[in-house]
Amino acid sequence: MRGFTLLELLVVLLLMGLALGLLVPRLERALSPPARPFPEALADLLQRARKRALFTGQDLLLVIDPETRHVLLFEAPLASTARALEQLPIPEQYEVKQQGLAEVEGQVAVLFLADGTSSGGEIELVDREQARRELLRLPRALVWVERKPLSP
């Protein structure tokens, strides 16, 4: 009578489990969409915030919080118990500079009004690792966000 012993079957199952344990994480990384660069993700968040304010009729406040290194979207006016509608972490390699943005309760912010306008301003993103700079310009009345690479 030919066959496999229980020990041989357990060894095969153990090897198959090890192989799957090594392959599954690699397959997940290979099949998942690549992470978007932070400047692109922030520009998309700014555009979504403006469109959301326009279509919902609700004023929104986009806050750049340097302490938690997050960009947070709230309904305006900002209440102490408000929960963020969306949030975007700021990667450690980026320095965020601003010019002409509003200041709300000590926080740098962009106010998006229900009529589609905003408080406007400029956000400069400095990638310290790759020595690149990018400027996001927020016109007060236009729906899009202008992205402009700056020389290092």
C-alpha cells in the first residue's frame, strides 16, 4: 500500500503556508495603486473642498495643522467639537509654507464659501528629500487649483 504519512502531509502544508505568507504581502503591494505624491493629493483635496462647498451650499474650512502635520476639512464655522470631514497627513519630508491664507482661531486655513469662492492664497510645498518646491495657488473665484513647480 502506497501513500503519504501524516508527517509528510504536515510538512507539505507547512511549506505551503510559509510560501503563501511570503507571497501574499508582496502581491498586495504589487496590486495596490501607487501612493499619490503629496502635492497632487493636496491639490485634489482643495478642489474637492471647493466643489463640495458649492454643491452642498455649506461653507467649509480647510485647516493646515502644523502640530499634528495634517490638512483637515471641517464644516464652517469651526466648533470645538467639530470632526474632520476629510484629512490628509503631511509627510515628514514636506515643509508647508503659506502666503495670504486666512487665520481662524490661530490656525492657517482656507475658507470655501457656498457660492464657490474662497479666501484664496498660496501654499508652497518644499520636498526636503528631493529638493523640489511646488506652489499651489488658490484663486478666490476659480474652481481649479493651479499647480506650479518652482526651481529649487
